[in-house]
Amino acid sequence: MSEDVDRAEVLRLLDDEYARAILTAASRDQMSAKQLADAIDASPPTVYRRVEDLQSAGLLVEELRYEASGHHYGVYRTAVDRVTVTFADGEYAVRVDGAEESTADRFTRLYEGLR
């Protein structure tokens, strides 16, 4: 993930209180946009804008949840485990390490999404 990261965009997003709050909340549990808005006490439009930016930067991923009624909705989870900024030789680098997920965890998540 780190090679393709737009370091200025990652730093801009991490400077935003709502983006940080979304990443923090979604690192605990997958949440819908409404759940995120409630959890971080923000308006839905604010959450949707930040979610879109975080997804574009590769820091947040969306998965679909299906209900027995046939309806579906998106839930979000943090896709990053760590961001490291280093300064050396007159330059800076931003490294983004993705959250690791085992195959068993991925299968369980997909199965639970079908219920």
C-alpha cells in the first residue's frame, strides 16, 4: 500500500478531526455511515465526504451487508494499521501499513454479511 500513497493527501486527512474520528471508530467495528455519524457526532454529509476521501486514499474500505429483506447497505472498516512519517536527507516519506486480515477472518466477515 505504501508505494502508491499520496503522502500529502494522507497527511491532510490525518489533520482532519472527522477523518481521524472515522478511522478510529471503524477500527473498532465495521459501521454504516449512519452509525459513524452517530459515533463521532457529525452530520451525515460530513461523514459521507470524509468516507469518500478516506476510501480514495486507501485508508478505509467499504463492504456490502445484505439483509434478509433483500436490501443492502455499505459498512466501512479501517484499512490502515499504522502511518509512519520519516524525515531524512532533506526529504520526508509517508509509509502506510495496511491492517492485516487472515483468510479465516475474511471468510467469517463475508459469511456474516450474508445473514
